[in-house]
Amino acid sequence: MAENLSATKIGFIGLGKMGGAMAARLLSAGCALYVYDTNSAALERLIMLGAQAARSPRDVADAARIVFACLPSPEISVEVALGAEGVLHGRQRAIYVETSTLGPDTIQFIDAGLRAAGVAVLDAPVSGGKTGAEKGTLAVMVAGPQAAIVEARPYLGIIGKRVFEIGEQPGTAQVMKLVNNLLSAANKAVSFEAMVFGTKAGLDPQVMLDVINASSGRNTATEYKIPRSVLTGTFDNGGRIGNMSKDLHLALAEAQRLGVPMWVSSSVAQIYDFAVTQGGIDHDSTTLIKYMEGWAGVEVRGK
């Protein structure tokens, strides 16, 4: 398997918590990997694992046939793909796999620019957090030309446990990811409120979780995020409040374009926006509960 995978040179741009973990998975599977990030420390970590350093996105695309990207904002994604030193201008790039959450408009803009230059774009956002990226258990949602999906699928299978083909039009996988993230954000917000409410009323947080997770209120926040990151006080689930706020607004904008009312999601977005205005933009998303704890005057922690 490693021998076959090493036959195609792979690029990876964006080596943060998620991108760095996915790139490391590709290396461990035997891929010949060319990497780039503006953060020299992140770049050095992958070089030490055996990756080849590149000087720019264009440099990555000069060496690699399949180029992955995992980037923090739509603006950066556009620059990496289409900018003066972007993937567009590389000599070897044939498939561009965008794993970031950008919204459908941005990925379609990138697709139009790269497709005109003969590059197939795969819209391939992922879900599962830093732990999933490290373990290779991410859910991968992919949309794009079928031939490109077939060629990239062995590499998608290294970073994800499940690869879901959403369609042939880039943008549809972005919508799927936004649907998922709306639910994830809402689950956290309402679960945090409920846990603070119960704690204020004198209930034991662990007992509450035991009951909820055996009942109809269970969700990923009560099953994983609260016990692992809130009760322990570690607040290390892996996703940033700022990223969740960004994704919520991308979803709301697309829903407005489609004429879909989003009463609950709009309220959830306001909660995350408040945390951003209070300095929480780079904090772990589980720290959202701290604002609710502060208002109520209690802490939801394990004994």
C-alpha cells in the first residue's frame, strides 16, 4: 500500500491543528508529501516527520499532482488557490482538494478559477475535530468530478474513516458541512445552558450526564465534549469559537439566499458572536459554557 501511495506526489497547504494532523496521517501511510505553511514551527514539525518543505503554495503545486488545503478563512483559501503565488500557477497540480469550511460561494469561485486552468477541484470539508484528524476517523464530505474523486479517494481514506460522495458540483459538500455544523453548534449551546441550569438547581453534573445520555436529550456535546473537556476543566475539544461563529454565518447567509427561515440558528449564532466580542475568538469552543457559568454563578465540573 505504501509503495502505491508514494507513486503520486501529494501536497498539503495549511498545517494547523487539523491540517497538520491530516498531513501527518498521509506521511505515516507512505505518501511523498510536499508541505507549506506560513507558520515556520508548524512547517518544521512536518519536515521532521519526513515531509519536503515548499516555499509557497505555487511551489507545492510545482511538485505535487494532488494538492490538499486546510485553511482558516475563505479569504486565505482564495489567495492560496488563485493568488500570484497560488496553486493556480503550479506546473504539476491536477487535483485541488479543499478540506476547509468556506461556504458554497467561495469554493465555486475557486473551482471556476482552477477549472479554467485544467485543475479539478474537490470540495471536501471534514468533520471530527483534532482527535479525528489524528486518528484518521474524520467524516469526509466530497463533491466534484467523479474521475478526480476516484483518484483522490485512497488519500481521503487515509484521513477519514467514512468518505461520503455528495455530488459532482463543488459547493454541495460545503452545504452538507454547514448543515452538520449548525447542529453541532446548537447542540453545544443548548447542552451548556441545560447543564448550567441543572447545576444551579443543585444537580450533580455527572449524574445529569448519565441520565441525559441514557435518555432522549443525548447528543455529541453530552456524550463527548462535556465529559471530556468541561467536567475535566481542560477545555480542549479542538475547535475554536471563532471558527464556529464563521461557519454559522456562512450557513445563515446561504439559508437567506435560499429563502429558508433560521430562527433557532440565528439565536445560536448570537451566542457565539457574544463570546467572540468578549475575547473568546481563539478559545476552544467548549469555553462557551464559561459565559453561561459566569451569569449563573456556578461551575459545571466533575468531582
